[in-house]
Amino acid sequence: MANDASDLVAGLLRRAEDLVPTLRSRSRGAIEAGQIPAETIQDFADAGFFKVLQPARYGGYQLPPQVYCAIARTLAEGCMSSAWVYAVIAVHNWQLALFDDRAAQEVWGGDQAVRISSSYMPVGKVTVVPGGYRLSGRWAFSSGSAHCDWVILGAMVPSAEPGGRPDPRNFLIPRSDYRIVENWDVMGLRATGSNDIVVDDAFVPEHRTIRELDMFNMNCPGHAHNTAALYKMPFAQIFNRTVSTTSLGALKRALDVFVETTKEKRATYTGDRLARDTTIQYAVAQVERALDELSLVLDRDCRELMERAIGGDWPVERRAALGASTTGMVDRCVGAIDTLMAFSGAKAVFRGNPVQQAFLDIHTARAHVANNPYPYARNLGAVRFGFDNDSLDI
């Protein structure tokens, strides 16, 4: 059985590497379209990538998070937008395992390849009704939504007690109950198609909702059926790596291109080889060190997540540290890609330049709320000083 799992993982990683040239060839067209093509989604499905975190009882591979992150990181060497869409869609196959099993049956009962998008910002208007809720609102940033038939949306359920605190939840909605507004016109990650989702007074049964507090406490309805350790991890520890990991692949691609194009490049006025410039040599070494360190920490953290899920040991200080670890990743990638861009010269301002594309994509990834390192680092520092944790996102 162990050999079978090793062969499966090796095959998945090999297929990810094999797709990199194809993703590069499609990247410019996808950027222009503001959407990765259906062919890319089909390639991911055929390769089995969407099954990586999906429960085995619904046709998935149920593999550890380090496999999922390795695939996303590799795909980003071809096209960061494509890798981002893969990572976002695939993580929902993990989250659905946390919902009441009736929700999974509705989504996967007829087709285990059905895909889900999301927008977790809690902007929905919720009315409590018998059997569930009425939900309305408009949510932004739903990556890959054009390729999905369901969506998970965030909203606050009002308290039954006057003056009580609202209950943040995620709501699972079928395609028939929402519409997509195409308004994704941005500087980077342009091909993610992260358009708006609009819901007008849709009924959502109780079993198609999940409390954020239950995901934080790892006490979810889906645990009654999905008992594997993979599903006994804090939601944020998995999701936040969804939106940080792809920056590593994009940065690696940019570094490789920078080194290759600079080897024989000469200074315009002196004719000196730029590769002999010790400042540039130092810059390359610093970016390479950052990549190496971030990759090693990511792999270490993913292993620790799995070990803690198996052992059931989740001290709050380690959760805070693991949360700060992933949310600080993209900020460091921003510094590294800025260095490469600064030394890339005037040709890097032309559209289609790989270093410039990584610059735009990584900076756009940094704008995601889960890639803002400051609140997570501040919370870690506070916990280290003995103050209470104040975040559900660890």
C-alpha cells in the first residue's frame, strides 16, 4: 500500500512538471482573456490534481498537504494564475469534507468531479428561517468561478440574543442560485477570473452551512464520516497556504529567466558583462537563498501539520507560529521579485516579460488578506508574551 501511495504521488508530481511548458504557452492568451482556458482545467482534472485533498469515499486520493502544495508550486513555474486557480478549487474538496455529509452528497452524489469556488469575505445578508437561512449579497474575488458549479460564501448569522455576537459561517450554494459578474480587470493574476458572485435571496439549508468556529476548533459535522487525520487540521492552516504557495513557483521561474538572460547581457555604455557585476551576483544569491529557505519551511510546516493532525496536539503557540509562517511567505517573495525587477533593465517593462509577470502576480497575491503578515506576526508575538490568541485564522 505504501508503494502504491508513493507511485501515485510521484506520478502526480511528474504530471505537474510535464504541464509547465503547456501552461507557459497558454499564459499570454489566458491573461488577455482574464480566464484560464477550459483546456487547462481539463488537463488538471485528467491529471488527478483536484482529487489530491478529496476524501477517498468520494473518489479522491486523500493525500497529505505537502503533495497539494508541491503541485501548486510546480504549476506556478508555468503560469501563476493557473496554479492559483488549481489551488483554490482543490482546497474546497478538502473543506467540503468538513461540512455535514449531506452537503457532500448533494455536490458529489452524481458526479465526483464537480468543482467549487469561493469568496469568504463575510458580506452576505442572512435571515434565519425554518430549516436554514435566506442569503443575499455580492462577493468579490471568486477565483476560477467560471469553471465551477458550486460556491462557498462567507456571511454572519445574526445572534438570536439582543446585542449578541453574530456567528460567522460559510454557505454552500449551487450554480442555479447565484450569478457571476465579470469585472476582473486587475494588474496581476489576471487569468484567475476572480469575478464577483451575486446571490438574491437564496434558501440555504442548515446542512449546507458550517461555522467558522467549528473549523477553528476542528469539531466539524463532516468528521463523523471523514475520520482521516487529513481533515483534523485548522481550516486556515490549509487555506492560507493555498494563496501563498504559488508565489514560490512564480519566483523560481523569474529567477531562472533572470539568470539565463543576464549571462550574456552587456551594459549599454561600457559593454561589460552584467554577470560580472558583483551587486547582481549578490542579488541572485539572496533571491536563491530566500527561495530555498521558504521552500524548506513550507515543506517542514506541511509535515508538522500532518503530524499534529495524527497526534491531535495543537498548542496555540504552534498554531500562531504556523499561521505567521505561511502569511509571511508572499511578503518575502515580494522583496525578492522586486530585486530581480530592479536589475532586469528596460526590456522588463515590455508585456510578456516573465520577470515582470511574476512581479505583477506576486504583488497581487500579496494584496490577499491572508497574505498580510502583520496581524499574524503581531498575534504570534502577543501569544509568545503570554497574551491570549485573538485570531480564528490560525
